[in-house]
Amino acid sequence: MARSVGTLFKFVIGLFAVLQGMTTLSRAEQARPEVSSSAETLTMSAFIGRVRQDAVLRERFSQNPSGVLREYGIDPSPYNLPDRLTQAQLDRLLSDWLRGAGPSGSPPPSPGAAQPSPPVVVYGPPPGRRPP
Amino acid sequence: MAVGDHPDRLYDGDPQSLARWRPLENSPPSIAVWEITLRCDLGCRHCGSRAGRARRDELSTAEALDLVHQLADLGLREVTLIGGEFYMRDDWDLIAAEIVRYGMLCSVVTGARQMTDERIRRAAAAGVGKISLSIDGLEQTHDAIRGSAGSWRAAVAAARRISGSGIDLSVNTQMNRLTMPELPGVADLLVDIGARSWMVILTAAMGRAADHPKLMLQPYHLLYLFPLLAVIKRERLDPNGIAFFPGNNVGYFGPLAETLRYGADRGHVWSGCGAGVSSLGIEADGNVKGCPSLPSSDYVRGNIRERPLRDISSDLAREQAEAPVGLWGFCKTCPFAARCRGGCTWTSHVLFGRPGNNPFCHSRALALAEAGFVEKLEPVSAAPGEPFDFGRYQIVETPLGPDLETDPVIGLTLASQAFGLRPDAVGLWSRQDLSDTLDLAVTVAAGGREQRPR
């Protein structure tokens, strides 16, 4: 009896979870017609905000960045967009820069550590000239 | 030429060897920035001096050469000729050659609208060591800001000629609402044209920029600007050996200061406004102030037609030592106050009519954001329309909220940083955006009072 109750309980929980997932999906699906509506035009800022909140849109955007931007009336042509976004590009776009550390929360390297090539000479007379 | 030939003059990557470095106590200023004429062939919307026509009584050639001798006698190490547009004065190369002849470095700053081969040859013949030209964003943005169609193409063409001439090519870029999202594209261009250094400076509310409040960044934009600059430096400039020089109003003491300023990791951090101590600013009619950007009405301390430069310079240095900046507002409470002294005098003075409280500060913006606030600047009164004039602004604190994410500058900045910009991109802003930002009339908020932040 107890096993039956437990099984029933698990079934109810599982059913609830499935329904919850469907509801979430359904909400996303309901949003999609709006999203894909060519009448909707967003600024890049508003689009980024939408991508942050909408997992389905985020996935679509990463698969077809130029096409999705066009759907929202954003001209993709100035951007160096690949056919598909990498996770790093998506992270950088959506990262919280308010923390001030830099994209993806990863602080830029300390200047003292593994410096790349140092700046070249930027002062001085043209080659071959020597001030008196 | 090897660095070792003139170890006291050339930059070898050690920030302490920079000619611009703050001089030792009781040493003369190291650099003078000299507006040799106010005449200009561009009509830049952000121009602090409202350049266009020459000043009424600009120095004659004889007076200019005498000033060169006084600069050398004072011990200056570098003289930068600016305008207006420096080449609109016919004797510019005579002045440049005299500067070099007297053992000082001579550099020039140009909008490069007409920086022809002949002018580059004259610069090389005069011994000019560095030409800094201005590139303010991608083509459409630059042309709109500069008020001249074709000015971006002219500047880029000049840049290629300069980098092929043997003269060091540097690029200056104004950072404002229109250019900020396009900075990654400018950085890519620097590599392409062979620039050796890049100086960036925040557009401050002086002169014509004061007439266009929407052109300026808001203090909260620094929350996004500084990480962007750090990424650009790390990924585009450093690998290509391009030196990065943040201007004096790009600071202060934030978590990225060490990344952005050479030597900051060794304690060579911002140490207060150096006007009159490390620098001099000279106007085309002989007026002298501590920094070329400072408002003339409040900061000119003499004219070389009336007093020797040495005397004026002494007064400026004494003033800095004996009358320290009175800090107020947030800056008064800041833990870095003693060292920072309110950041750039120019930037705060043209906002509030006095220095000592500078909302354009990364660490300040971060501190406020952590407390759930951002600062916004609102115009209170317009500038009267004179060279180096300014209006008044007030600071308004608002909650840090989702509206920040709807700011078009932030969205475009995030996108351009994440994806980069195509080499053939001409701009991120629509023509309507450019027009709205640059043609905006100053709105005077009646009865507005400055809010003093905590």
C-alpha cells in the first residue's frame, strides 16, 4: 500500500514537472509568434534584454544570429557575425559588466603577468634625424 | 634610431621615461600644448575652443619664435602644436623646426582634413616627431561629429601617408555617446593604418560640446566603457604593439586602472591634476594657463606679451601647491581623495563651474552601482558661445534599474564588443540618431539645483 502511495506520489510529481515544462515551453512558444513577427522592431539593447530572458530565443539567436537580428529590425551588417555564435561570444554579449571586471566575470590579466609585446617607441624624431 | 640614442627623450615602454611624466618636485613642466592658431578647416561639434576663425591678435612669427626660446629656457621637453588646425598658420613648420632646434620634441595634433603629402614632408623636414590625428568613430559618425563629409576618409588617407613617412603616427579619439560603441572598429583601424599609439579622452562639456548635451556620455556609461577599453587593449592593441594612453579624464583608481595605465601596477597611478605643474597650455594670442583644455575665463594666468613665460609658469606652479582643489560631493568622501584630488579639473569645472567633484570616475560609478544607484547629468544652463566656455549641469541620482539595459549606447557597445565590427562598416548609428544627438538644442531645466552626491 505504502509502495503504491509512493509510486502515485512520484507519478504526480513527475506529471507536475512535465506539465510545468510544457507550460514553460508553451509560454515560450506563445512568445515566438511575437518574436518572429516582422512587425516587431527592437533596439539592440532591448533585443539583448530579450535574449537574456528567453532561452528559446537565445538558442535561435546562437544558431542564426544575422537572421534573428533581422527579424527584430536590427541591421546585422556592421557586425562581424559568424554563422553560429560561440558560447564565449554569447557570454560576452550577455555578461554583467556592472561588476567592472570585464566580460564573463573574468578579470583582465594583471599587467605584470605574461605581458604581450610591449608598446613600441612612440616618441622621437623621424628616423635619420637627430636634434641639434 | 635606437632608444638608447636619446634615452631621455624616447619612450621605451617604461612609463617613467615618458616625456609626459609628472616632473620631480620643483622641476618645470615637461610638456606645453600650444594652440598656434584658432583658425580651422573643420567644424567639429565637440570642439571645446569653438575653432573656426583665427583669434583677433594671434602671435606673430617673431613672437612665436621668441616663445619657443622661452619654452626651451624654462626646460620644457615636449611642445605639441595644436589649433584650430595647426597647418592653417603658414609658419607652422618654422615654429616646429625651432622647437626641435632648441632640443625639444615637437609633435602636432591635426584633424587631418587637408594633411597633404606636402605638409607631411614639411613636418618631416622640420623634425616633427609625432603626428596625432583624430579619428572619432566609424566613417558616418566621424563625419557627423566633425561636421564635414569626407573628413574620415581624408584622415585615414593621411594616416597611411604619415605611417609611411617615418613620423610616429598616433590617433586621438573622443569617447562620447556616438563613438563608444564604435571603439572596437577604431581599434581595428589603428592596426590597419599602422598607428603606434592611441589616446582616448572623454568628450567634456566645453565649447560646442556644451551645446550638445546628448553627445556626452553619462557617468554610468563608464561601467561599460572601462571593461570595453580593457578588452580592446588586451586583444587588439597589446598584440599589435600599439601603446594605449587614456587621457587625463579617464580614471580613477578603479579595478581596471592597472590594466589601462602603464606603470599603475608599480604604483604610478593618477596623482591629481597636473595643470601648471607638469603641463602648460598656450593660446594663440599668448595667453597661458596650466592645461590647454581649461576654461580660459577662469584659468588664464598671464600673457607672454606682458610677462615672461617663466614668471607665469611659476605662478601656476605656486597656485597648485598653495591652493589645493577644494573637494566636494562624492569626491570629498572618496577613500582615494588625497591622491586623486578630484580627477580632471577641466572635466568637473565645465560641468559645475568649479573643480573637486568629478562624476566621470569608474570607481565612483562602481561604488554607486553597488549601492544601487547611478548618476545622471542634466543640463541646467547653456554655454554663452565663446571659445572654451561652458554651461552648468546638475547631478541626479537614480536607482540602478532595468532602464540601464535599454540605453542604446550600452546595447550597441555590448554587441560590438562581443562580435567585433566588419572592416567595411561605416557606422552603428542611423542618420536619424546622428541628427538627434548632434542637433539637439540645449534644454535648460528651470530652477534646477545641483544635487550633491554622498
